[in-house]
Amino acid sequence: MNEKYARITRDGLWDNNVVFAQMLALCPLLAVTSSATNGLGMGLATTTVLLLSNIIISSVRQFVSPEVRIPVYIVLIATLVTLVDMSLNAWAHELYKVLGLFIALIVVNCAILGRAESFASKNSVADAALDGLMMGLGFTASLVLIGGVREIFGSGTLFANAHLLLGPAFAFLETTIVPEYKGFLLMILPPGGFMVVGLLLAAKRVLDQRRAARIALIAQEA
Amino acid sequence: MKLEELRGKLSYQGILLGGAALLTSALLSFFSQATEADIKAAEAADLKQSLSQVLPGEYDNDLLKDTVTLPGSQDEVLVYRARRAGKVEAVVYRVTGYGYSGAILCVMGVSREGKILGVRVISHKETPGLGDKIEPARGDWIHAFEGKYLGDPPADKWAVKKDGGVFDQFAGATITPRAVVKAVKGGLEFFDSNKAKLLDEAGGVK
């Protein structure tokens, strides 16, 4: 039982990471990761929606016929995103002004439909909830990483304007890596995003291959 | 199982899809009504806050209700008027500049003497890291307008330094500040040509 949960966690965070393994959600990814703070905002908003949508899809999975599942999922997810959007706008307006842009982009995030289709529709509610949370956290980590790399090279700072997203208590996160940096525009624009994603993807492949080689070596010696 | 047999039937699928659509749209319309008032109130508070940034000082009327719409150089301009004891002391309106990548929406406050009280950028799509220094959160540049009027600097100096004017441009971004300066100058010209109507003094005090 524990092994299953560990498997789901590992899948979400590393082995089957939304960005670096499934290669999903690249459109909102490139749009918002011009800074680490933006990546974090998008990641947290997506995690919330992914968790809720996995729970809902999983709890209605008995009733949904396979033939019409896709339109049903789309309707449910779009409704969920709209509800989150409206309630944030009404009751957490300050947060909405920061996250509003990201919430609209979640609707076009194919990772959410992807998880509904490939996991939540086949597994129990508890498993689906854990999967949604872990996939979301893995996505958040990837976004912050990509945003951080682009921000350091693009504008010489890290977590700039974090207090706008997380409140004044988190202003300590804001660091200037390179003082008096002139800026490297390419990294902030979408091409820089593609380059960073490509390089990080290659790095993950190298790490995975080395680990597989090491495991094979140990197996051979044993 | 009975449910499994049902799921294969065409009529069940139709009802399921229709039911899901009905349920979600009902939920959405209910939620939309429940949040409408709160969203409107939050947006009004937002507007008031952005207006008060370019209107230092105390005024005794409800800005959002005391408005007048006048034809501007491109389209109609909605003007908010701030009064003290019935007299219009300052006006606030929006001006639009066209920068490197689309419209730059600004709001400016002008006193009854025609001096700029403040300018703020509401929305823009300028390059992050270069053109976005027009936001007060990212630079002091926008405060350079405060206290200026047509005449100080003289009309031909209402431009960025590169064009022989008095306002700074940014390293690597001239088009953005140029657009904002032009928009603000246009806003002052609008004030000059509509002064009587803006200050509500055309036909005496109402």
C-alpha cells in the first residue's frame, strides 16, 4: 500500500513529471515563466485546480460512459476553473489581481485533462487526490526552476516581486544575483523559454541515464 | 452490474452529457449571481484606489458618480471630477499611448490650474525588464510628470531627451517612454481645449 503511494509521489515529482517527462502544458509554461515568482503563482494555481479536478473526476468515474467521457471531463474542468476564477475575484481580490492571468491560462492546460483521462478516471478518489497534488507540485517545481533560470540570466534577479504574490513577509526571497545587470532580453522572451526547457530536459535525461547505468552495474556485480 | 449495462446505452450517454451540462451551467449561473455584487464592489474599490493615487489631497464628493464624457482626439473620454465645496478642484481621466507592443493605458490627474498631479500606468504590454520601468513599482520615472504643465517645460520640450526634450528615456527602450510622454502631453492639450466643461463652469455653477 505504502509502495503504491510512494510510486504515485515519485511519478508526479520526477519520473513522470508534467513538463520534463510528459511534455505537456508547454504553452502556459512558456508564457509565464519569465520569472521565478510568476512560475510559482502559475504552479500553485494549477496544483489547486488539478487536485480538485482529479477528486471530482474520480468520484464520478463509475457513472461516466467511456464514449462521452472527454466532453464530460472538459465541461467539469472548465466549470471548476471558472468557479475558482469567480470566487477568487469576489472574495480574494488582491490575490486575484496577481493570479488572475494564470487562472485563465489553466483552462488551456492540457495536463489537467491528461491526468483526468489517464489517472483519475481509473483510480480511487484518494489515489487520484494524491496524484493531482504530486503532479501539481512537480509542475510547480519545474515552473519555478525554469522561471528562476530565465530570471537570473534575463534580468539578474531571483524571485523579484515575490511580495506581490506571497505577501510582504516573503520579501526576503527577493534577491539581486547580478547588481547593475543590463539584462539579456532573449531569455525573457519565449525563445529563451524554449532554450531553457530544452537544456533542462537534456540534463534530466543525462541524470536518469546515469542512474539507470549505476543500477545495472550494481545488479551485474551482485 | 446494472450500471455497466446502462452506461453502454445511447440514451444514457445523451442524458449523462445533457445532465452534466445542465448541472454545471446551473452551478455557474448561481455562482455568477452570488459573486456579482462582490466583484463589482472590489472593482470599484480598485478604480477608486487608482484614482486616488493621481489625486493627492482631500475631496468631499463621490468621484465615481461625478463624471462627464467629452469627445477626445480619438474617442470619448470619461472624466472623473473631484470637488471641494461644490467647486471642481481636479479632474482625472485616461489617456492611451502606443508603445513598442500595443496600447499603454494611463490615468492622469490634473488640477484646475492645469498642472499634473500624477500619472499612473494601468496596463501595458511593454517588454518586461526594459519598457516596464514606467510602472511605479519598478522605477521612479513616472513621477517626473508631477507638477508639470503645458509651458513648463515649453511645448517643444515635451519629449524624451533623445528627441530634444526634458524627459529621460531608458537604456534600450526609447519607444515606451516616448509613447507615454506623448500621451500625457495629449492629455494636457485635452484639458486645455475642454477646460470650461471639465471644470463645470460653462453655464455657471449648477
